[in-house]
Amino acid sequence: MKYTAPRPHVSRAGITASVMLATTIYALDSTIANVALPHMQGSLNATRDQVSWTVTSFVAAMAIMTLPIGFLAQRFGRRRVFLSCICGFTISSMACGAAGSLPEMVVFRVLQGACGAAMVPLSQAILLDTYPPERHASAMSIWGVGVMVGPVLGPIIGGWLTDSYSWRWVFYINLPLGALAFLGIMVFLGESPKKPARFDWFGFVTFAIAVGALQLFLDRGERNGWFESEETVVEASIAAAAFYVFIVHLTTSENSLVSLKVFKDLNFTLCTTLMFVVGMVFLGSMVLLPLFLQQLRGMTVLDTGILLAPRGVGMMVSMIIAGRMSGRIDARILMSLGMIMAMVSMWETSGFDMNVDDWSVTWTGLLQGGGLGFVFASSSALAFISLPGHLRLQATGLYSLFRNFGGSIGIAISVGTLEHFAAVNRGELGERLTAFSTWFRDPGASMPWLPSGVAGIAILDLELARQGLMISFLNNFKLMAVIGFVGLPLIALLRTSKSIRRA
């Protein structure tokens, strides 16, 4: 598909602003609820790992519904699909705010994620078609800045709404934003050509079963003792079998949900793999850090949101820089620098303690956000640089799918290992205490903060639990850093526009 300029009565700036606003709503919702998780945990009567289902269900639903986007846009038109998704996302957001139990919240978050799945790939594809190829890098940087407004404002708005009103307002805020985005798309965006197509129901159902079973396996595995539980074995078996059937179907069917031609493009394949890794690190850490600041450092939800905002600021600044440097510096250099910055930040975070100062949280957040901004902006430009235009919409959907799927797995792994190793660490710390320990004989002298008797034992037990949880948090931050470094070698294999032209 060749680039065609927008029709005279359609404003390119209006299209850009409208699709960016729609994408910002998604980005806002992916972070705004994170700071409110401890409050939601108490209100919905959920444990720490159960309340994380409100995040993983949202991301998993987005991953599942990303695949049909190409078919839906081709069959019904981009504009109609976009408007329907914005409307559904807004209504389901209101339902999330009114949820009275954890099962209700999970169901409504699934609907919200399913409706929001199309916003990012559609907006990305629309901008790529609206701007000429030589301006794609700048367009993706502008789009990226819009996406990153969510991580900047999300924690602050979420903290302020939760502190001042209720966690439910982090979902109600989507109503005015959704209405404005709906009007913008309706006014500025023209309808794309439509053509009949058959939907691959078999491929979609097998993929949905595979993702759903895998998510249940990751979310419930820790509580069930992993493979000691029959339920966990069944979930893992279903996930593996469904993924196998789905892959076989893709390679043998002429009308599959995904065209494997997109993966013949080296840049696209490498960038989607890198986005899978980045999604694990970014979304996994975005869930862990608010829990750490509120449950161990004792910060309010508003203060937590303010401390998390610099991460988004760093992303915005680095994306603007990446857009300005497009064509002047090798995008692979920016991506490598970004990955190193982000992983160094995560490694530094693994050295926090319960008395960590605000500045340490701020500068590590800025460093991580700045690094991820370089990666996102450069990867978004390089992923589609040599891909044929007729595969672009499907490719943008897969690109988002890999990022969301990686994030879903990252969240499940980080929260699951957090609970497991918190209990293990608590036990190991407790084993070091014996009846001959100094504090047993004279607790007031050795530990002035610890009263004697049963009360002292109870307080000590709580402190062991806090210390065990603290060690588990730090180990998880270190794990995120190691995962990020694994993706670094992929950047060296990417091709730039210059190398593609020479070839």
C-alpha cells in the first residue's frame, strides 16, 4: 500500500490528535490502576496475588483480541472498528468502576482489554498511512509521546483520585476522555476501503484457549503449588496443546488469522521479539514498584503516583530526542543505549531498602523511562521499514500483541515469584533464630523496639515477614534486569533504511 495524502477536507493534524488521544486512553488505563491496587485489594477482599488478576486479565484480553484486528478493519472499515472499540472501552471502564467483587472486576477488565486491543495497532497503522515514508520515524515519535502521556499522568491522576475520592474513579475518568476521542475520530478520520473476508474462527478459538490457559497457569500456579496440583497440570497441558494446534493451523491453512509472510521480514521479527522482552520488564516492574512503595515504605497512593511519574517524563523526552535524531544517528545505537539505560536502572532498583529516599526512586525512574523511550521510538520505526504496505495493519496488531503478551507473562511471573520467595525468605530468616538467641534472653536490651513475651514474638514474626517480602522484591527487580539484557543482542541484527537500500 503506497502512501496517499489525506483528503483536502481531512486535517492531518486532526487525525494525529484524535488517534493519539484514543491511544492515550489505553496507555492511561494500563498504569492508572497500578497505584490503586492495594486499595482495590482491600475493597474487593482479595489477596496480593489475586488483585494482580485485574491487571493480567486486562492485558491477556488485549493479547487475544489483537489478532482479529486486521480482519475486522478489512471487513468493516478502520473508522467503524475504531469508534466501536472506543465506545466499548468507555462503557466497560464505567462497569469496572462499579464492580462490587473480584470476579466482577476481572470480567469487566477482560471486556475493557478486549475493546481496547484495537486502539494501539489501528492508531499506529493510520499514522503510518497518513505520513510519507520519510516522516515515519518522526510520526512514530509523535505517536509515542502521546502513548507516554499515560505513564506520566496515570500514576499521578490515579493517586490523586484514589486519595481524594475512591479507586473507582480511576476508571470513571475514562468517560470524558472516551467521549472526546470518539468525536475526534468521527470528525477527522475518513473510512478505509472495505472488502469481504472470511474469519478464521478455528485459529482464533485455539489461540484464545492457549492464551487463557497459559494465563490461568501463571496466575494460579503459585497458589496451587505449581505441578503438585492437578488443576495446574491441566492448564499447562491445555495451553501447550492449543498453542501447538494453532501453530500447525497457521502453517497449513490458506485462510489463517495471521499471515506468516510478516515474519519473513527480519526487522519485524526481531523487533516484535524485543517488544516481548521489553513488555515483560516494563509492565512487570510497573506492578511491583507501587506495591513496594506502599506496602513496605508506607507511602500514600498519591505520593506513590508522583514518584512514578518521572518514568513517563523520561519516556516522553527520549522519544522526542529519538524523533529529532532520526536520520542523523543509527537507530540501533539509540536502541542499544536505551536498553542499557533501562536495565542499569532496574539493577540499581534491586539495591533499594525500606528507607530508600525519594531521589533514588526518581532518578532510577527517569533513567528507565528514558531508556525505554529510545527503545520504543526506534523499534517502532525499524519494525515496519521494509514491510509491504498491505501487511502493515496486521503487522501493527502483532507488534502490539507481542508487547502485551510479554507484559502479561511478566506481571504473572513477577507477582507469582514475589509471593513464593517472600514465604521462602521468611522461613530462612526464621531458621536463624533459636532459643539461644540474645533477644530471647534479654529482648529489651538487644532490641529496644521489641517488647517482651508473646507480644514481642508476634511483632518479630511480622518483621520477618516484611524482611522476607523486601528480599523478594529486590530479587524480582534483579530478575527484570537480567531478562532485559537477554534481548540486547537482537539489536545488532537489525537493518537500517540505508542498509536496506544498499541491499
